[in-house]
Amino acid sequence: MLGTLGSVLPALKSLVLVEHSGVAGPDGVQRLAEGLGAGALPAVTRLFLVNMNVGKAGASELAATLGRGALPRLKRLVLIDDAIGDAALVALAPALRRLPALEELSLIVNPLGDEGLAALVAPPPPAGALPSPTGVLTKLKMLSLNGTQVSDAGWSAALAAALDGGALPLLEGLCHFGIPASAAARAAVHHAREALARGREPPFLPVPS
């Protein structure tokens, strides 16, 4: 029902769905997404899905929904404890990378790992190559991966490479508490982020005497 109402809620800015009962079926998000047509929820900038068992089926349908033009102004997407593993994030990543306004993405306490993260933050092609059809996260400022299964391969290889390659040009915050990546891998990403921040700082101009 909520999905079918998406087209008649032009002023709704925030949608928060939290499952407390433990009795919701596994297809709830899938059915919600199926009901959202092109242009649905045009003013929504914040979408929270918590303990909703999104899974691969829900992620695939949500990706299709975004591809149809729903939620065109989405800035903050929070998916917490939603059973999003690698296959689910691989299905959802291309749609997320095409969102023109996405500034914050939280994937806390989901079983995703290196494959899913690589699909999300893959760096752009080398200079002179054709642009990626799946876009890049050009406006993302905050990425939260607390409690996921990202290890060294995803952390130091995929994420550090994405930062070095310019796929996350505005990233300021990165949450990674409780992941299995090593201290060395985290340090590699930290250094890449520091280099990125230095590149954003305006050049020093001396004050005329």
C-alpha cells in the first residue's frame, strides 16, 4: 500500500521503516519497491530501512525502482541489519552509483564483504577510456560500514584504490568499527583519505604586508 502511495506524496521528505515485531515477511521491501513507479517520492531525501530483511531480492527490486526514477533527490540512505550480503550489494551498487544527490550511505551490521564493497566503490576508468555506465559516487561524504565483513582485500585494495582513483572525491567520514580488516589495511585507507583531503584544501596564499 505504501508503495502505491508514493506518487501521491509529493511533499514527503523522510521515510523511516523499522521492523520491531519480528514477524514481517522477507518480501516486504521487495513489495514496497515494486509499488514505487517513476518519479515516486520526489521530495524524499532520507530513507531508513532497519531490520527489514532486504536481502538480494529486495536489493534487486530497490535497484530497479531507483532505475525507474523513484527517489530522485535521495541524499541519505541508511540500511541497518537488513541481511545485505555481497550478492545484494552487487545488485544494488550500480543504482546507488547513479544517484545524483547521494551524500550518506550506511550499511551497518550487514554481512557484506569485499566483493560487495568493490562493486560499490570501483574506481573510474583510466584517462582516455570510456566512462563507466554505472557512474561514480561523486557526492558521497559519509560511508558507514560498522559491523560488516570487509577484510583487507576490500579495505586496502578496493577502497584505497577508489580513493586514489577519484571515485569518492568528497568522502569525509568513514566508519569501520568491528570489521575484520587489519590495522595495516585501515592505515592504507587513512593515508589515501588524508591525501584526498589535502587535494581539496585551497592553496596557501600569503597575506599582503
